Amino acid sequence: MGFPQRFCGWVFSYVRAPRFSILVNGQLTESIVAGCGFRQGCPLSPYLFIICSELLSLHFHQNFPELGATIPNVRKVLSILGDHCGWTGQKINKNKSVILFSKTTASSTKSRLARLAGCHMVEEMEYFGIKLAMRRLRKVDFSPLLQKIRSHTLSWGVLTEIEKICRSFLWDRDAEHKSLHYASWRSLARPRRVGGLGFHDSSNWTGPLREHKRGHSAGWKVICSEVESLEGCVRWRICTGSDVDVLNHVWILDIALSRWPTFCNVEMPQDCTVDEFITGERNWNKPKLLIFFGEALADRICDVKIWTELVVDTLELIKCPLGSSVSAICYNNAFQEVEDPCCPILKIGLRPRVRIFWWRVSKDLIPTGAWLARRGLSSDMACPLGFNQEENRDHITTRCMRLMEVLGWLANWGFNTPRFSSFAELQLALGGALRRPRTAGRFSIAGLSSNAGVQGT
């Protein structure tokens, strides 16, 4: 079929004599040679099956373009299938094979040809759940397929119900006492480093066939748009450079040059490829690089390896976390944001209830007077303890008179607690203390003294 000899050698080396070792108590056993063809779940198996099927299809089209219901033609078909089985090692199970004739074929001819082929004669059949018949299909013929689709889509509703249970567990006191949902589920279903609580939104993980229209599934994006969804996860290995766009592809560090500050000549053509900066000896053409790039960037480009052992430019993962799939890498890459200030609090060993409470404080999701007024649930923003001050996040964390009294009592008992003028100052100091390894283990967080604080715990 025109595949290069080197590619065929790679495939055969993977198929013919693969070796496996088992890790037992931290020690590898002796290698086991697998000589029984493809292993279950082998990712190469469906591709080779498609290639072999294409070979069979080409054999029919090239050598026998017209085949009718005659004895010589049946013998031709059996000969083609015999050749295919000899090439691929496959075998035909005639007990599971059937033959389908058109209405114009005589009954006596159907019987003779079915006996010659060694297959059962049927009026209609199913292939991968789709009915095949020599008549026009009706809606009722697709009823089993529609029923299977409905049975599979019921599980998606189950995931939605699971999310409802998670939200209820997080916000409601119990099944009988409902409470306000202070934050949206989408803001909760974000990694902790960017301000979420690490929940997973099912819409991102239910699979490509459900979510390709919404565009959330990383796996479906890889299939449909090749490497667009992997743009921030992969980098080009330079071999010839003919396939790599200088400005729009990632081949230096982890970001395309079009997103860098202006370090290059803006008159560079939009479709310029990397091979224009590579000499015939497969080295970087530094004088030409200096024409379009600054000296520092040209030096950095010269440090990029040219893979002379490759044949064409290839893609590689920029980062490959241990145990992470490509879909997981794409999912995490979607949250390339600055670390949220509340992230250090979520990382330390607080009790779950206390950790969630401080997350709510950092996100200003405590039912203070100012918060209730913003939501249209109250018109009075004054502190309910009667201090004639607006009750907001800064008030309940640093300025409330009742809090000052509690901190004064602690100081009299020998527990000196730092004072702050605003929550932003408190959060900055708290984050700095938690990042210091020696103090992170014994740092304690005092509770808040306020009516809003009591409601939030």
C-alpha cells in the first residue's frame, strides 16, 4: 500500500516479539515474550485492522469491479477472501456468516450460491446495530438502535443527580433544611490553585460523543481539530523545519512566538517556516536569525536541538506528569491562570469544614450585611452587634469590636495574635507564613467573632 519500509519495520518490531516484565515487590521479573498477536486493548490493533480492510476493499475494486449473483463470481469472492486470510492470518467463521440476495435473484440460484459459499441465506441482517436489507428501511427498523441510545443517555442524567448531591452536601444543612448556594458550581469545579475547590464538572468528563457540540471535551477536540486543543501542551521537535510555522507554532520553550512580546522583525512573512533558518548541513543559520530576531532570542534558538535522527518534524509533550493521560493534561492546561491567593490555605491540613469556611471568606461568600444587600436579600448593611459599622468582609475579619475584645482576652492569656487593618493585608501575611516550611506545620488560624461568621460555619 505504499508504506515506507522503515515504518513497516517499526510496526513488525512492535507486533512480532514484544517483551514484558512484571513488577513484583519493587523488582522486575524476567522478560516474557508475547507471541500470540495483539494484546487486548492494544492501541495499534484498530489501525492495522483498518489498513487490512482497506487492502481487501482495493482488491475487490481493482480486480473485480462488477460482481453478479453467479457461480463464477461467488468463486471469485471466495478466492479473494482466501487470499486476504492468507495475507493477514484471519479466518472466516462461516457459522456466523450470512448471505443476502436482491429480490431479482431466483430462489433456485439463491440456494445454490448459499450452499457454494457455505453461508446461511437471510432476508435481512444487522451489522454494528444497523439493519441491512434489500428494501427501503422504515422508522421501525431503527427502534432497537434508538432504544440503546436512550439507555446509554440515562447514565448522563445520573451524573447530573450526583452533582446535585454534591452541591446539597456542600451548602445544605440536611435534606430537610435547604440553604443558599453561595457560589456557582462552575466556580467550585476549578482546580484549587486557581481558586476552586477541586470538584470535577461532569460536562468536562462524560466523553467526546456527548460533549463535542459544547466544545468541552479535550479528547473530542484532539480528534476533530488535530492538535488545536493540544496547543499549550505540545511542542515541535525540529527535524527539517518544513512543517513548523515560525510565528504560530510552539517550537521554542512553551509558547508560540506570535504570543511573545515583539522580539522579532514584524516584516517577517506570516507563512514563514523554520526550515528557512536551517542550513544544508542541518545547523542553525545564525546570521539569518539575527536579521529577524534579537541577539538574545537568536542565541536561544540556536540552543534548540535539531533532531537529525528523525525523518520529519514531530510533536512532543512539553510536560508529561506521571500517571496523567493526554485528556487530563489538556484539561489542566485549560486553567493556566495565576495562583489564587486562597490556594495556600487550601493546601494546609485544616479540617474540611474550616478549610471551606476560609475559602468562602477569601471569596467574600460570607452572609454579611453587605453581601446580603448585594444579593437583594437585605437593605440593612450595619453590624448586627450594634457597633454602627458596615458589616463586610474587612469588618468581620479585622475591625469588629467583638473580635478586638476576643483578641484582647487572648493577649491577656499570653496568646499574642497579630492585628491587621484589612482582609487583604491578613491574607497576604497568612500566605507568606504558610509558604515558609518551618512555620506551616504549626500555624493556627483563629476563628472569626461576628454574627456573619457564626452563620458561615
